[in-house]
Amino acid sequence: MLQAYRARIFHFLDDPSVLGKSAWQYFEDGVLLIEDGRIREVGAAKELMPQLNIPVQHFPDRLIVPGFVDTHIHYPQMEMIAAYGDQLLSWLQNHTFPTEAKFADEEYAAGVASSFMDELLRNGTTTALVFGTVHPVSVDVLFREAQRRGARMIAGKVLMDRHAPAELLDTPQQGYVDSRKLIEKWHGVDRLQYAVTPRFAPTSTDAQLQRAGDLLQEYPGVYLHTHLAENADEVEWVKQLFPAAQNYLDVYDQAGLLGRRSVFAHGVHLCDQECMRLKQTDSVIAHCPTSNLFLGSGLFNLEKVQQHQVRVGLGTDVGAGTSFSLFRTMGEAYKIQQLRNCKLDPFYALYLATLGGAKALDLDRHIGNFSRGKEADFIVLGAQATPLLDFRLRHLLDRLKLAEQQEVALRDLFFVLQTLADDRVVEATYLMGKCAYRRGGV
């Protein structure tokens, strides 16, 4: 089945911080051709329209971009987003653990999972790396909801055998057995993949981390998803709990948890040695700006991580993160770099939310841009969705039609969206060429 969509179209071919203008393509009047859920071609309407003898869905004055990629989020924490008054360690005790205890109830977990998937799609997020809870059923219901919609999701059951309430603890062996069953049930089914998920070093013993490493050895295609160096007190706690480790990252390294599909959320307090080791093992940092600001965790040193050539993605980190919107996330990432006397280029920010996120999750063979054969996940943006955006962009959009002003106008457009936009600009979200969300009803 062939489908055609006409609009302004933008996507990245590679990293704009490396390749500059040659890293992206923009069509002021473009056509996106999709065949059986995959990209067949993207190009200028004047070249492709004469070849078509099928109906074309036209989105006048709209912008089509690839679906957003969220590299770190907790779906069980959706209920406790905007929980007041704590930093990381007390926030876990006072808000997170009581909320996650509810996920022993399958019906309750299924209701949250459904709302969570709805919220992702409403914000244009088509792929995410997701924390469950310690309960295997929390992962089952999330995968069922993602499968029903056709979304690409990576998720895992939390491993936690100490420093948490008794009802949220497993054991090294039980966590291993539960994870193995979930891997064999879900990993590689449709668009679903599994992540071995120790919460963070303080809530796992050496024995549990070693069993997590065993799972990575036994199932080499799965992911590792955990937290790293988010909070200064947390870093000090890890030093006390693991005195034989050279640093925080080394705790995971000793258990064999680093690698191309290992994603470490935050990395706010990394030393040079840790950055070097992340690069050597091709591991990934998920930068979560709204969460880092909300919990007062610190200012992520993106420049340092870039200098060490560590792969980076963006994460909303709901519920410490304060929005499902990758636009809001990009905007807060910009502010963090401003506080560090650095500038976050709007092209690079959007790259991190699309193709860069796909690369961070080792999925750029499948998603992230409109290259031929990739899965057709995309979003339709109405840039003038609010009165303020309409006022701000009234003259800017006209400049996109002028070739000599196009690059500057695009940079301005993306920066305005990253600063002022949210879910209201997302008019439709498509998964494998099928509309999964439309503002006002599918």
C-alpha cells in the first residue's frame, strides 16, 4: 500500500555539529512517500507529484519531522509528576517508592500504561526507553499497550534488592529469573525490545549487578538501562557502598554492564575517567534537563561529554521530569547550557530528539529520519498552534520560502519551538505510516 503526505518536511541525515548544513534536508513543499509502513522516498513536491496517481494527504503550512525519541522515562511515575519539595534520595523514599508499590495490581498498572502511551503519542514521541517497576506485570501491560498501538518501545522490570521498602525488593536470583522470562516473552516481538534495568547502584548488591551482567551475556541484543551520577549525595553514597570501585561508572563496569546498548541516565557529575570509559565502551548518556532542574541535581556538562565523543540522547525522565514534551526538554537543555556559558544549537537539539536519539538507542537502522526503508514514524506540527507562537512566527515562516534565508529561518523556527512549544503543536502522530494520534480525535 502506497501513501503520500505533502507538507514542509525536515529531517537529519547525520550529526549537524559535525557535518553542518550537509547534515539535514528541508523541503519547503515536500512529499513523503510511504509503502507498507516504511519510507519509500522523500523529496520536492514538484518532482514527485507528477509521478503519483494516488490520493495525497496535504497538510498546508504544516511541518513534518521524524517522530521524537525519548531515551529515558519512568512510566509508573506518571501519577507523581510534580511531587513537591525533595531532592533525589528523599524524593525516592517519599514519592517514588509508595507510588511504584501500586503496580503489583495488574489492572491499576494497565490503566497507567494506557494513559502513558496516549501521552507519549500526544507529544509526538514514537520511541522510548522506559522504566517499569519491580513487578513483572508492570512490563507486560506496557508492552501490550505499545504493541496494540504499533509503537517502538524498549522497557524492563526494575532490579532492586536493597535500600527500598520490602514490598519493592526482589533477590539477585528472582530478578534474574523474572527478567529472563520477560526477555523471552517480549524481546524482538513486533517493535518491542527489552532492557535489563537495575534502578541504580545503591539499590542493587554486587550479586544482583553481576546477575544483570549475566543477562547481557546470555541475551546480547538486549539493553542495559540505569542511572549514573545524577546527584552529588548519590555519588558519595556509591563511594561508601562500593569502596573497591574507582568511580561510580566502575561499579557497573565491574559487573559487565557497559556497551553499545547500555544507556545511563543523567551523568551530571562525571569525571574525565568516566567519560573516557563511556567512549571506550560506546555506552550512552541520556540527558534529562527538566528532571535535573526539578530535583536540583546539577547542570549537565554537554560540552565535556561531546569532547569525549560519548553518544548522547534526550530523556524527559517523567516523573522527576516535568513534561512529556521533547520540545520542553530541548528548551530546558538550552537553559542548562546557558548557565554553563555554552550554547545549545537548535539544530543539534532537534537532532538529539530525532536521529541522535535513534543513534543513542542503536536504532538508527530503523528510525530517526526519512531514509529509504526506515519505519515511517513521523509527526505533523502546526507551528502556529498558540496565539503567542502565531504572533512570533508570523513573519519568520515567510522567510523559509527564500533559499538564501532558509538556514537562518529554520534555526530561528526550531529555537522558537524549543522555547515556546509543547504538545499543542503536535497535530498528528504516525506509527509505521498509520495515524496513531490526531489532535481532536483519530
